[in-house]
Amino acid sequence: MARALSPTLTSHLGGAPVVVESKPGGATVLGAGIVAKAPPDGHTLLLTISSTHTQVPHLLAKLPYDPLKDFTPITQLFRSGVVVCAQPSLKAKDLRELVELSKSEGQISAASAGIGTSGHLYIEMLNRLYGARLNHIPYKGASEGQRDLQGGIVQVYFDSVSSAIPHVKAGRVKALAITGSTRIEALPEVPHCVELGLGALNISGWFGVFGPAGMDRSTVAALNKALVAAVRSPEVQRQFVPLGVEITGTSPKEFAAVIQQDYAVWGKVIKDAGIRIE
């Protein structure tokens, strides 16, 4: 996303060059920590996933920053749910039926990309809030879970939208639901959780842009305007809408409200389930 945005963003910033520097590691903590300590002049920004500010703070014992105080929210770029994929032979046509099936027939194996990932947290929500009996099987990455779903080793897999789309379209797996409250253009036939009566799963992942705390309002406004224009540009939309994302481009105030809300929701799920990662 950062590399796709950079040329368009440069044009909306009057030609100012945009350099993308990847900082992987520590469940996104490494990159976030660098930006949290950067000068608040608008020249160092963080483009990251929602878990950085809403899940990881509850999963790790210590962070080198405060996720709600040490950053300036600039804009949410897009949001994207998780697709609940199942073996084609499973006797449930949607996620509501899966919940009822697990209650009547016993535990169903449900895989995720790992402990503390969004897929894992959605499984915990279904078990604790709706009485589902899903046996969580954590993998060490996304591809392994999808592989074992297709191989018949697990019955259900909570997959990212972009990863799930080709498998669903090819008929190798069936999609039971997408988390959130919006159907997506790439899989229009797949119901979202709210319409299935699973309103607690009305929470999606997102990508957003932050700066360090203490940024000048005029700088934030200028960056927001440029980023929103860039993410809504035809070039970026052509690349990302087919991957199942919903382009948003929010105001800083709207983005801050989403962060606060998601932080509280995931914090309760993680605390209630007693999940910790090292």
C-alpha cells in the first residue's frame, strides 16, 4: 500500500518525494517505536495495520510507546475483514449455521494464522459470546492454514480477504462470512456478520497513517488531504478494490474514534480469553 501510494502522494504534496522504508519485526512494534520517537514535523509517518494500536498493546507485556498517546492519527486508508473459509463438504452454508453446527455436533477445528492474530480473536468472540464450540488451531503463518484447510486437516480457517479470494472463486473452499458490516465487491455473494445476526463481529481490520504525537494541526490537515486524495485516486483503487478492501480515507477525528473503539473491543476479548504473546 505504501509503495502504491507514494507516487500519487508525491503529486498531491507538490512534488515532495515520499520514501518508503520497511521496518518489519516485533509484531509491528519496531516500526511504530521509530515513528513514536521521531520529531513531530510531518516528515516521518507510520503506515501500519490496525493490530499495532488495538491488539498488540493488550498482547504484549511492555511496549516502548503508548499506542493512544504517542501518535497523531492522520487517516484510515482502508478497512478489510476476515473471511471465514470452510471445507466445501462442511454442513453449514454460513457462519451462523457453523455456530449452531458446533453446538449440536461438537467441536469444529478452526485455524488461524497464529496466537493473537485477528482470526484467533474472532474465534474467541464466537466461542465466548455466541456459545460456539470452535477448537482453535494456531499456525505460524497464513499459507499453512489455508493449505491444511484444502487438505482436509482442519474444517475452518479464518483467512485474510486477499488470500481467501482466489481459493473461494476457484471453489477450493467455501466462504461462510466476512467480518464487519459490509459485503465486498470481490465476493458479493458472501454475507457479512451483522446480517447473520453476529453483530459483535462488526469490527474490521484496517490500514492507517500516523505521525508522532504533538504534530501541528495545519500539518496534519495537509497530510490528511493529500493521503485521502491519493488513496481515492483511480490508480490506487484499481489496485486494491479487487483485493477485497474498502477504501475509506477518513478525517483525523473519525480515525481517532475508530482507534479508541477498536482498542476497547479487542482489549476486552484478549483479557477475557487470557491471551498473551512473548
